Amino acid sequence: MKIRWLGHASFYLVTPQGVRVVTDPYGPDVSPAAQEVEADLVTVSHEHWDHNYLQGVKGDPVVLRGLTAEGEGWNEVDATLKDVHTYTVPTYHDEVRGEKRGKNAVFVLEIGDLRLVHLGDLGHLLDEEQCRKIGRPDILMVPVGGYFTIDAGEAWQIVESLQPRLVLPMHYLTAGMRGFPIAGVDEFTSGRANVRHLGRGEVEVDKAGLPPETEVWVLSLREGTFRL
């Protein structure tokens, strides 16, 4: 499977059966790195403007929204498209049960023998029941920038709780972002021995090639168009 980080909380996945998946698309008002892509499936963790920019996704994708209209409640997503099975786990965008920023949905994507977990704009630590529903991820996409989401320290606590084999940090400050008082990725990676800065934005992964113990891969952000 191919994974490319598009910036912010957006990833572009291509599954073994060729399904193109985009998570939490964002637009140029967030960052000049925003790209137009073509997809078959889009997941939207919550209805904030920097996570639901469907105008940037071409084609005729199936759109799975973690929240109901206006973000008032959770959708119980449980859907399959070819080799992608995805379901949601209800969470919140803050530490006070949504009073500040509303609700959030964690998306679990089961692709072949891989379990990918996209935490969206998670704003709190996970409880035992949420961890049970999520299961142990092979790949965890976790926000680390703080302010609007969990911060670096809380992200590490969630990594300890879920024990993924691979961690892909997201939702942190990158060059050109406007109006985001969030931390850079160094807050999350500094002083950690299990971190690899790959120097590229795209990786190809399979179950056998994943690290045997938890490892963080920092993907680079590349502007412009691309093809997978």
C-alpha cells in the first residue's frame, strides 16, 4: 500500500486493489501546500473547514463523514469499498466532552491485513473502551501540534496506549500555514530514539515491512502535483 502525506491531517492512500483514499482534505486557505487529488473514498473526521475541503478532491468519491450535519452528533460509519473496510469511534475535539470545539470521529481503516487509524482532531486521551474499539493499529496517524488537538506529550501517551508499529505525525505547524498557533513536529520527536526523518512525502508499506517495535516516520511535505 502507498501512503503520501498531503499536509495537515490529510493523507492519500492507494490500496492493493487500487482504491484511492483521502483523509481530512484541506484547502489553500490552510496552507499553500494544499493539492487537488482524485479519489474514490474520502473520510472526514469532523466538519471544520480545515478538514472537510471536498472542493479539492476530484472524481466521484464516496464521502464518509464522521459527524452528522453541522457536527451535532456522530455518524456510525461501517462501510466497505473493495479492499477497504472502515468504521468510526466517537471522540471529542477537546478535553471537556466537546464543549469547546465539538465532536470528532476516529476512523479505523482495515486494508487487507493492515489496520490504519486516523485520529482526526482528537482533543483528549483515550479511555479503555475507546482503545478497545480502535484495536491495535499497525499504522497510527496522530495529531501532535497541540492548541486545537492533543499536544506532543499527550500524543505520546496515546502511542503508549495503542502500541502501533508505525506512527505518522500530523496536524503540526509547517511552512506557509496561516493562523495556526500550533507547534512544529520537533516538539513531538525531540529526544526520541525511535524517530526517522525520511526526507520524502511518500512511502510504500506492507505488514511484513513494518517496524517490529513502535517507530515514528516523519514524512516531508512537498508542494505541487503528484501521481501515485
